Amino acid sequence: MKEEDLKLLKTVGIFNDSYPPIMDGVALAVQNYAHWIHKKDIPVCVVTPKAPNYTDNVPYPVYRYPSLPVVIRKPYRLGLPDIDLSLKEKLEKISFGIIHAHCPFSAGVLARRITKERKIPFVATFHSKFKDDFERAVRSEHIANLMVKEVIRFFEKADEVWIPQAAVEDTIREYGFKGKVEVVDNGSDFSLNEAIAPLKAAAREKLHVAHGELMFLFVGQHIWEKNTRLILETLAEIKNLPFCMFFIGTGYAAAEMKALSEEFGLEDKVTFEGMITDREQLKQYYLAADLFLFPSLYDNAPLVIREAGALETPAIMVKDSTAAEIIQDGFNGFLIENTVSSFAGKIKELIAQPQKITTAGINASQTIARSWENVMDEVLDRYVQLIKRKYK
């Protein structure tokens, strides 16, 4: 890209309500956007709610504003940017060329306000199935529908709406959005330029995975919406087979999931590791795992599938779910019906034919894993073209 084109970006603003130490797929995407834009010597900043007892340690500015805990969705925060006058002063001094919001809530609303005032391009990415969250929070489909309408009004104000994979269009259309959408992939920061077999063997030894034992892995929010109950019920069905299972993450259902695991007699096979924010430590679990169990019907385009695939760990997902769009059954992952019998049957089949796992892992690394650096080249080009098209 020409240097004069990159200068059009001035400072890129990345706005989102979740950001480390709160770790979910969107927070990780925001973190990688900022990291790689900075690595390409383009000014960038992140604007996000404050997190208690946390200090940012990154080479680009992170502007935090006051927040309150969301009691029913720990560890998420309710941002309150309008009460922070010092934030307004700091942002007024920044020469933004474009702003990209990754959520429609406090950070997104602030992003939209700034772009409107300054007449600069506004990009918004639709990441999540918001309606599912709303219905659980308010226990009213009518109120949840009204909240979804507000979300769609937000996206209707963007110059461009991005989605992280094509199947997500079905969700945003279902919510009522009628405008154009652009598919812009998420990436993975787990890329390898060396033989993977020795790394997998070392990771399994480090995690004390026994020889001849299959290791299963789940990384993500511990919430029932991600179909975590189906995982536990399936493991109970096959508990006499040689496997171990690691759950990594946190969420409102974590304690209930652990209790259910104990109720099913899985204490010796299932380990709950809690949140792991160290990427190198997390990488060891991805490397050691044989299969990534992710039957979620809630997710749109989960980064964890790409992360696992990058390290040749294929996923088992529910057929026709939005998240499973990138999976070809038996080629770069495995698809099941949303039932215990189908899930258990697939695992039994793969335990009997482990070469299928190996082959799918290799294909996953070649077909669904794209580096964040590569993604960011596309993102920056899209930013520049939008600025030229609308505002130059």
C-alpha cells in the first residue's frame, strides 16, 4: 500500500466494550487489530471501559472510561463514558482518520458520536448473537426484540458493516438489517513455521496426558448458551473410554458445570482450568488437544475454532450452526447433530480411527487458519478505500 494512502488513516480508533483483562473472542479480535496496526507503524488507540485493578501494558494508547460490573454477566462491565470529562478532552486531541466499533453498546455509541461530529468514516463489525444474551438477561422476548431493534439502528448508521464470516449474514438479516454487509475474516495469532509433531508431544507431556488417551478441549465462556451441557452429557455417555477433557474460561455457569461434571462422575477425567490469559500457556492446551469440542449454537464466528485449527486440532461442531460454516465434515473438522447420541457416536468413531483426526487437523491448519497480520493487510486496505470513496 502506498505511503500516501496510509497517511489518510491518521489515527485508527478501535472501540469495544470488552478488552483485556476481559477475554472473549471479540476482545481478542480488538487486541489483534490494535497490535498489528501498531506493528505496521500506523497510529492506533483502543477505547474501552475501565477494569478494576488492571493496568494496560501495550505500546499503543488505551483510553479507559468509568464502568460498573454487569452482575448477571461477570466479568463484563457496563461502560459510562459520558461521565468522564477527561476522556472527552483526551479524545478531542486525537486526529482520527477512521473509527471502527466492535460492539453497539457504550463504546460503539461513543464511536458513532465522534464520527458524526467529525464527519469521518465509521465501520462497525457485527460479531455476536445479541438477542440470545438479551433474552437471558431480561426474561422477556418482547423487550429483547426492542433491544435488538436498537442494535440494528446502531448498525444502520455505519458507513460499512462487517461480519466475520458469510453465515453471520443470516443472523443480522433475521434481526432486521437490510443494508450491505462485508465479510472480513478473523485471524489467528497461533502460526507455526516448524514441525508440529514434536510440539504436540511436548505439550501433552507437560499437561500429563497419558499415552493412548485422547485429550478434548473447550475454550470459551462457561455459559449454557454455548451448549456446554451437551458436552458434559456426552462425556458422561462415553466415560469408560480413554480420554481427558479440559475446560478453559469462565462465566456464570462455571460452578454449575463443575457440579454437573461431578454429578456425572467425571472428576477424574474433566479438569476446569479457569481463565488463562497467557497466550503461550493457552497455546500448550491447543497443541496437546486431539479434538476441540465446540457444539455451540450461540456463536457466529468463534476465533477459538481458528486458533485450534492453526495448531492442527480439529473441531467437532453442530451441523448447520452458524459457527460451523467453515467446517467440511471429515475434511477439516467434524459435524454432528445436536444430540448426545450423535456427539458420542462421532467421538467413538474417531477414537477407533485416529488417522481421521490427524488428517482433519492438517487440513484445518491449511484452510481455516489465517494470520492476523494477513487479515490486517486487508483491513487497512478496506479502511483506505472507504476514506477515499466517501471522504477524500
